Amino acid sequence: MNPENLLLETDGAVALIRLHRPKQLNALNDALMDELGAALARFDADDDIGCIVLTGSERAFAAGADIAAMAPKTFDQVLREDFISRNWEQILRVRKPVIAAVAGYALGGGCELAMMCDFIIAADDARFGQPEIKIGIIPGAGGTQRLPRAVGKSKAMDMVLSARMMDAQEAERSGLVSRVVPAARLLDEAMDTARTIAAFPRQSVMMAKECVNRAYSAPLADGLLFERRAFHSLFATHDQKEGMDAFLAKRAPKFENR
Ligand code: DAK
């Protein structure tokens, strides 16, 4: 079934997902998050896809969870239904790389969604923020946890407590985004990067992603051992032989993702 709140495209081995609720600045409601989870799962399972780009519009990546949908909810309700945990976690289960291409506002849940991606490429007009405090709540999808890990405690506290937005340059300086590009180049840059990644052996890409993520969930010694064993295991693949032989023979490798 075609999603109503997303635009989906593929370009070779790259899938592009655009959040598409333009009138609400891509405010993230349940229907959109269900569709996003389904699209991510579908592309993750598709052998023809090697990398996924998630983007919004020129004006907003996403202005947060849908405030109109949240406003009437009671404590009892959000607790009982474990409010929006179900469809917000799917992105964390995707094993292929997901690049966030952010232009305009990435606020609240929008900033949190971008941080759940593997890395963020920002347009020079991008603005990041966790302004939940202005509406009587706090970040609920990782903003108080992933933001300090990305930008450090002082900047994270500043943003979460004062609702101050960070522009793209500050976001790059502080490590929240990997690079800043002119707004007009954002999608080209993200798609080019995705194409580069999708051309590498899938098993190396997947293991590299798992290993970097371990740096955030395991003590250093365990992460290092995990990396070592993943590294060792890649010597069982065709593409390791092919990649190294091609380098030594000064020719382009022909990877087979096995
Ligand atoms: N929800 C619903 N509608 C929104 C919205 C949002 N978050 N953000 C913007 N809109 C709507 C506006 O109501 C307006 O609708 P109309 O009046 O035209 O019908 C339209 O989008 C255009 O917005 P503005 O007229 O306000 O446009 P401006 O350029 O003047 O301002 C803005 C843009 C982004 C600065 C402003 O709209 C704004 O401050 N928006 C709210 C930002 C915000 O507070 N975001 C945080 C929301 S709380 C969790 C998962 C996620 C979350 C929590 C838990 N779990 C997994 C447990 C997330 C929570 C949040 O994100």
C-alpha cells in the first residue's frame, strides 16, 4: 500500500524516504511513524538496496512529534499505551546505513529521529533543537541521552533546558552532524554518499555499522573484542579476497556481497 505521509523512491542501490506532511512541517504522527517503520523494514530486507537516505522538505526535516495528537493525552493513557514507543524504535533495528539529510527545522522528535540515523548531513540552513520544555514536557525519544553523547553535556543541557536552537555551523562544530553543505546541494550530497556506501561490500558495511554502534552500548574492552571478531570474520568472505586482490593488481574490485 502506498504511504500517505512519505514519498518513496529508489535510485539504483539507494532508497530515498521523504517525510511528507508539508502543512504540518512534517510533524511526526502515528500514521507517519507506522509508515516510516514499514518503509525502513522493507528497504532493509531488499537485497537490491545498500543504503537508505531519510529526508524532509526544504523547510523542515521534522518539527517534532505531532503536538495536536499529543495535547489531549492523559498520564494514564500515555503510560498504558507506552506512548509511541512501538513505531519509534523500528529505525534502530535497520541494519543497513541510514543517512539523515536535514534541511530547515529538526526539532524535538525531529532532532531525535535524525540522531537515530547513522549520521546526519545538514543543509546550511538546518536548525536543531529540543524545545519540548516550552510545551511542558521533556524530550522523550532519546534527546536527553543521544544529544549529550553527540555534543557534550554543556551544549545538550543548554538546548534541552533553554530550548535554544543550534544552527548548522554550530551543529557541525560540536559533532552533531558530519558535514554541512549548501542547501541546494543537500540531496545530491546525501545521495552521492549513499551510492558510495552502497557500492561497498554489504557485509563490511553492516559490520562496520554494528561495531560503531557498540561504542555507545558496550564498555571499551567489549567493544574492541566485538570489533576484532567482526574484523576476523570478514576474512571468510569473497569480497575480502576480491578487494585485496584488486588493490594489489591495481584494478577496480568487483564485489559480490558475499
Ligand atoms: N506538531 C503539530 N503541528 C505542528 C508542529 C508540531 N510539532 N510544528 C509545526 N506545526 C504546524 C503549525 O501548527 C502550523 O500549522 P497551521 O497553523 O498552519 O495549521 C504549521 O505547522 C506551520 O507552523 P508555524 O506556523 O508555527 O511555522 P513557523 O515558521 O512560524 O514556525 C516552528 C516553525 C517549527 C519554529 C514552529 O512551528 C514550532 O515551534 N513548532 C513546534 C516545535 C516543537 O515544539 N517541537 C517539539 C514537539 S514535542 C517519543 C517520541 C517523540 C517525542 C516524544 C516521545 N516517544 C518515543 C516516547 C517527541 C516529542 C516532540 O517532538
